Amino acid sequence: MKPESRLQALSNFLMTQRAKLHPHTVGLPPGQRRRTPGLRREEVAALAGVSTTWYTWLEQGRDIKVSPSVLDAIAGALQLNTDERKYLYDLALESAAHSKLAHPQNLPVVSPSLERILQELRFCPTIISDRKCQIVGWNAAAAQVFLNFEQVPIHERNMIQLLFAKKELRSLAVNWEHFARGFLSIFRAYYGQYVADPWYAEFIESMTQHYPDFSSLWHESEVSSAPTVLIEFRHAKAGKMLFDLTSLQVQGSTELRCSIYTPVQDTQTESKLSKLLEGM
């Protein structure tokens, strides 16, 4: 990522997080009527113990030197969680901008042991993706619930792009925006971690140009390395299906993520999935 792109991402993130806070949540009086939601810059600066000018420069995306201790204070003032803090540090610290360079363009290979796990999770739709959210592996249950990924060209097997491009996925989740936010929060965690890779900025620009609703969801700036959520699907053939999504990081030399959709107990989800698989 170019320095100006990294700093712009930092600026957008700080402004978004500031706008989410209200004076009463940080122990400040409401004060006079506010033209915009959230805290003012001078209020964040005061809470962090830094000058308003310095914080303004940071939020404006100026290329200034920052220290981990000052970032800790900013993170505390903005009430950031663990994933959001890491994202802030990745973007703000100059060393982080060069700590992880782009990997080769070839997709990582799913190991035989991981492939075995995929097949054993017969009634749990499971998708394996890389740090760009490129889908590199899936099981039969995932193909039945989501898409037959085999029919999607390899270069188009990006989960973020498919969420916005495929009408089947848009209609699958009862709350599609909630479904998409979960994947975007994971993608943003990678985005902050790999600030040296220009692929991310290019991908985000392309998604913004082609899918207007991507831009609005992306600018919410949610960050999560492993969200755990309950998702309700309305499958075209099976009807209502409820899954618990668990996202796991696969240990090893390649950064793979295993997204497992476990049928919720005491529902008919597993039996419906069984019938789908029997009809293959």
C-alpha cells in the first residue's frame, strides 16, 4: 500500500470511531448542540492526554511520528477493542507498514490433513480462505448451502466479491448486511496487517466502483479477527436454516482461515442439510 493510502485509511478509521462515541459514554457533559455525531477532536485529544493540534494532524492523515504509548492513549480514548487496537497500530506505526510484504500471487494449497478435516465436517458447511478472502477449499455441504464454487472461475472465488456479486448469496442470508459485515470485519483486519501490499487498495477501489453498497458497509470500519455470529439462511430448496459461524485461523506457514457453519441444535437445519446432500 502506498504511504498516502495507508494514512488515508488511518484517517478514515479515526474519524469513524470518533463518530461512534457520545459524550456521556466517556464521562463528558453533552455541551452545546453538535453539528456532527460523536466526540469532537479536542475531546478525544483531552481524553488521550495529547494536544488537539497533534491529534488533528493524526486524524488528517499527516505523516507524523507516533509512539506505541501515545497510540495506547488514543485507543483508550476511542474505547477500541483488541482487534481495533491492532488495526490502529498496523496503520499508524511506520514499522508495521513494511513488516509484511506481499506474498506470491499463487493461491496457497490446502494440505491433505486440512482436506481430511473438510470432508469429516460433513454436516457443517466449511470454507477455507486465504488472507485476501480468496476461497481455496470447501466441502460438499458448503457447495450445497452457498454456491458450487467449482463453477466459479478461480480468479473470481473471492468471498467478499461473491457476497456482492452473486444474487444467490444476497438472497441467502435473512440479514444480508449483517452477514456481509462479518466478512468485511475479517477483511479489514487483514487490510491493516498487510499495509505493504498494494493488492488491498486496488481491490477496495474496484469493489467501490462496481458495488455502491460495498462502500457504505466498508466505511463503517468494523474490525474483527474472528467473529462468532448466529446466521439465519433462507435456502432456495431447504428453507429456513440456522448456523453458528465460527472462524478459525489455521496455524502454519500459509495464512488460511477456516469458516465453519455449525447447524444450531434443536432445529431442523442438520436434517435439511442431510437431504440436500442426499440429492447430490
